[in-house]
Amino acid sequence: MKRPGKNPRHKKPRMKKLRLKKSEPVDFILFATVLLLVCIGVVMVFSASSYNSSNSSANNGMLYFKKQGLWAIIGLSCMLVAMKTDYHKLKRYTKWLMVVTVPLLCLVFAFPPINGARRWIQLGFASIQPSEIAKYTVVLYLAASLDKKGEKVKSLVYGILPYLLVSGFYAAMVLAEKNLSIAAVIMGVTIIILYVAGARLPHLAGVLSCVVPVGIAFILFEPYRLKRLMNFIDPWKDAQKEGFQLVQSLLALGSGGIFGEGFGQSRQKAFYIPEPHTDFIFAIIGEELGLIGCALIVLLFVILIQRGLTAASRAKDRFGRLMAVGITSVIGIQAIINMAVVTGSMPVTGVPLPFISYGGSSLTFNLIAAGVLLNISRHAPEPAEKEGNEDS
């Protein structure tokens, strides 16, 4: 009699292991960096705005803190949704976003100017800055279109000029709102994306040689921009008028020293720096937290840019790579411009510090973009399985 173990009918069938395809884990370093920047921003908005709002008609030192905190919650919620949504789905909304952005950019002219500029759509309970939408709309358009362009991008006529015309159209609309800085960001990011997509360097150099003189002309033929340029050269010459804001910013940074005056102890925020919780919040950080606080902010942005470029290099397709480069470039260029302005390294211009400066639409759309960047990092291709690891 045969033993049961030797009977083929009693032999246990071999089971194959199922390998379920799982999403890559979230880039924790990138996620933590964005979260830390937002937290620092909300806290510093409270510190920078509390004195002014307490001594204004609002008589509420927590006013801007509550608003920024609410926008941070909304923005982080949108970021989580974007982080879990496949970024490829954005392609189907590209044309729709491009069409909707145009009337939004035009709608700002229906509202009274603020400090001489028309950049906001006033909704009563909040305001929207369409230029914040425009810059990411251009990034999405470039990534989606260049994904299909292939080697044609190496052509000047068919690969570069069409994109410069589209980006230039949106930049011109933003420029009409007296927002040269965001218009420059749009064109700068366009050049970067074209280069990463494979455009020839001599073509891009030729384009830059034409664009830069145009930008200089816009500065020289606009009186208030020319004043800012002269103020940048020597802010102390007219320290009580045109150079006032930059001089106060430099005083704030200088008085902070290495360790700072302490949280909430800034003197320049007391009606010296106009609206210190917006574009010049980096000066308040320098005054209250010192060189160490400023270095921390710079380090966080360096980490964010590095992780963004890593996500781009590991993206599984051309569309994801170009999107990641575009988003990282927008955030990086804005951060560099803002810090350069505050430290007197370039003429004063109105660019908020991403994730930190007060502003609901800026914070929300930057967080949505960060969510898309995190989603791209989650869809990195899986490494090829090594031979010989199959079960025998």
C-alpha cells in the first residue's frame, strides 16, 4: 500500500505568489518640507501682522492669522486630494483651464486698483489672484503639449516659437495688471521647460537675447518701475520716500543679527515696513529669528527644489517630468526673487514668498501644485525585477 504522501492525487498544488502593484510611498521629505514651510508661514503671518491689525480699524490682532490658518487648512486639504489623484487626469482639463484663465485675468479690471495695481478679483469674503492660476496653467499646457511634440521641439519655428507665443500671451495679460514679476516668472519657467524638453540651447539663447531687451524696455518706459530700479541702486538716497520700504527691510535684517530679537519682538513691523505680512515677511523673519531663521527658510526651499527635481528625474513619463520641473521652477524662482528683493539684491517687486507670505489664493494654488508634485513622485517606475528571484 502506497503512502498518502506518495500519491499524486494527494499532492498539494503549487501556489504562485501574487505580486500586487502598489503605489510608491509618499516622498516624506518633500511632504514634511512643504508642511513645515506652511506652519512657519502661518505663525510668522501672525507675528508680522498682529501689531498693525491690532492698531487698525479691525482692532483684531488675530485677523490675518485666522484667515491664513483657514486658507492653510483648505490648501492642505486640496494638496491631499491632488496627491492621491493620478496626475495624468490633468491632461483632459488643459484646454478648459486655458480658456477659463483668460476671462479671469480680464475680470480684475472690473475692480478698483490696490496700490496702483489690478491683480485681484474681490469676492467680499475673500479675493482671488488669477495670475496665480495663470502660471500653473502655462506649466500644464507646456507639459501636455511638449509630451506629444517629441523631437519637433528641436525646431525653432515649430518647437519653440509657438510655445513662446502662448506663454507670452498669458504673460502680457499679467503684465497689463502691473505684475511684471509674475509675468517674468511665466516666461522664465517656459524657457526652463523648453530646455528640459530638448530645445536647442542656441535657439533658447537667441530667444533670450530678444526677450531681455524687451523686459528692460518695460522697466525704462514705466515711471514707477524706473523709480524702483534707481531705488535699488541707492535706496538711501531717498530713504523717506522711494527707498523707504527697502531701507526698512535692510534695517530689520541688520538688527536681527545671528539669533534675532525674539519671536514677536520686531520693531520694523510697527508701521515701518508697509504690510510686513505679505511680500516682505522674510525681513520680519530675519529680525525676529535672525540669520539662523533665514538660513532655515533657505535650507527648506533648497530641499524642496532638490526633491522636486528628484521627482522629475524619476518620473515614469515625459509629461510627469515636465510637470515636476515646471512646478519646482515656479516655486524656486519665486522664492529666489522674493529673498533677493528683501535683501536688496534686485529691484523691489511684488512677489510673495511661497507658502509663507500672507495670501489665500497664492497659498492654495501652491499647495495644489505641491500635491501634484507629490503625486508624480508616487508614480515612479518600479525597478526591474532581478532574474532568479522567482519561486522554484
